[in-house]
Amino acid sequence: MSEPGSEGYAASKGGIYSLTHALALSLAEWHITVNSIAPGWIQNEKYELLRAEDHLQHPSGRVGKPEDIARMCLFLCREENDFINGENITIDGGMTKKMIYRE
């Protein structure tokens, strides 16, 4: 998803996706997997500034927590998940599927 004026951000995201795919192929012969995570709106030090409406925009009813991202990182690092390779995994509580953002 892009917004006006977000060209640099969009290019960097596209670069991460492409680098993930290329590295996954380049390193596969050494049994190294490469995946990327695209986090959505994640709680940070400004969490208290969020309004109830901000949370309710998400189909999950809340913004993400750092732990949501950490769990996926740990999952991907487990050896039994080595068939997952070259993927960009979006963790956003379904927000990008909704495609409606309120001010």
C-alpha cells in the first residue's frame, strides 16, 4: 500500500521483497532460508497516543505488539520450518486486506 509522497518508503519495501527472493535462491544450496517480515502498525513508545478508533480500524481489534513479530521470527528460525523460503510475511492483523484507513 502506498500513499502520496511515500516513494522512498515504497522503493525500500520493494527492495526488501526483491532481495529476499534473490537471497533465498542464492543461498538455498547451503540450506539457508531467507524470509522477510512486513510488520503493520506495531505498538511503540507512542502507544498511549493511540485512540480507541485506531485499534478498531484493525480487523483484529488492536494494533500489533512487538511480541507478534517476535513469534514469527522464532517460528521461521525453527529447523522444521525450513521449507518456508523466499517469502515476505505480512503481520498486520489483517489491516492491509481492509484497505480503508480513517484519519
